[in-house]
Amino acid sequence: MVPQPAPEWQPVCKICERGTLVRKKVFRMSGPVVFIGFVFLIPSVLGIIASILLFFGVLSTGTSGSTRTKNEVALNMRKAGVPESIIADVLAGNADRSDSQIANQDRTILDAQEKVKSNLAIQVAAGERMLQAGIPNSIIRALSTEGRLSTPGIAGSSEMSEWLDGATPEQREMFQAAKVQFHEPPAESLHAVREMQQAQIPVDVIYDVRMSKDADVQAWMGARHEALQDAQNKLRDNKETSGFALFFGGGFAVAMGIASFVGGLLGWLLVMRKSVLQCSVCSAVVNAS
């Protein structure tokens, strides 16, 4: 048989001398004070939970808003033809570095435009010399446009061959020299193209520069500057808004949490219990030692 534990010894009540003293847990304070303690304790616990949720909600809202703004401005800059390296600098807050890269692109484009204009002037002078030598305008245009035969007023390959058969030696020599000049860009033009590629200028913009489409190039430069400025303004405004939201929202959550903790601690002190010995007959209470 499993031995039964010995029953706990219960002292006899010295007041009525009939009942026994039983150990119980009772509130330390009176009933109204205990009620007030629960009034403090229950809302304080709910307040602590609400402050924690509010604090992390403010953090989450600020993070998601910042991410959404960055994605929006990055998309707008890509549409405007801003290189990825500049977009990365703008999103990282490196305004000085991104402005420096933009300025470098502008200088590269202006330098390339000057070289293209210089080369174009040389080709125009060559065309005028060919006209003076009696070479038909349609042959000159066919030569300068690299034989795009569908353009009206440009000689086809058969017409060009017939003209070469009847051309004078001087005209043929001038024609061959102009062909090399028109179809093989000078070294400085090739260098300008390489510089634009190194500056991460889009291919279509490089083509516009080479074709002397200054209006299209200026439109791209203006759209790029506008997109860059708009992105910097939006990121700055979002940073300030997020900072204010975090300061006030987070501060309010922390203050509410501290107040709830103090209220909960006070309530807990008011509803604490203590061990006593109570008579089973006369209900007399004796503090348990």
C-alpha cells in the first residue's frame, strides 16, 4: 500500500476554542480599495498592450511609406532616362554625388554636340565643294545619308553607278574622299560617343546627339533634371513626415506605455493577497507567520 501523507496539523482557535485555524489567501486591503485596484489594473494591462501595438504600428507605417515613396521616385527617374547609378545615389541620400554625375553628363553631352557640329560643318563644306565640281545634289545626298534609297530626291545605286561611269577623274577622286569622310566618322566623334557611353547616357540620346537632334536632347535633359529634382523633394518630404510621425506617434506610445505600467503597478499593489489563518467556526483571522 502506498502510505498516505500525514494530515496537516491545524491549531485550535484560542478565541472560541472550538474551531481550527485554516490557512487562506485574502486581500491585503479592504473591499473598496481592492475595487479601485482592479479599476487601475485592468485598463493598465490593456494600455500596455495598446502602446506596444501602436509603437510597432508607427514603425511599420513609416517603413512601408518610405519604401513606397522610393519605389515611386525610382520608377519616375527610370522613365526619364536617369542611369541606375544616379538612381541608387538619390535613394541613398547622396545628393552631392548624384548632382555631380548629372553635371558630368551635361558636360559630356555639350562636348559631344560641339564635336558633332564641327564634323557636320566639315561635311557641309565637302558637299559644297562637290556641288562646285558639278556632282549632282542627289548623289551627294545619297552619299551623306548612307544610301537610304527610300528617301525622295536621293539617287539609287543604279543611278550612282551610271553617274560614276560618266564622271571625270577629278569628280571620282572627290567622290571617294567624301565617301570616306561621310561614312567613317573622325576619331574625335568616336571618342565623344565612348565618353557618352561611359557617362551612362542612354543609347537613344547618343543617337540624337549624333544626328544633331538638339531639341530632343534638350527635352531629355530637362525631363531628367525635373525627375531628379522631384525625386529629391519627395524623399526629403517623406523623411520629414516619417520623422514627425515617429517622434509624435512613437513618443505618445511610449508615454502611454509608461503611464499604463505605473497605473498597473499601483493596481497590483492594491489587489495583492496575503496568507492568514482563519477559524472555521468564529471566522477569526490571525496573521500567518
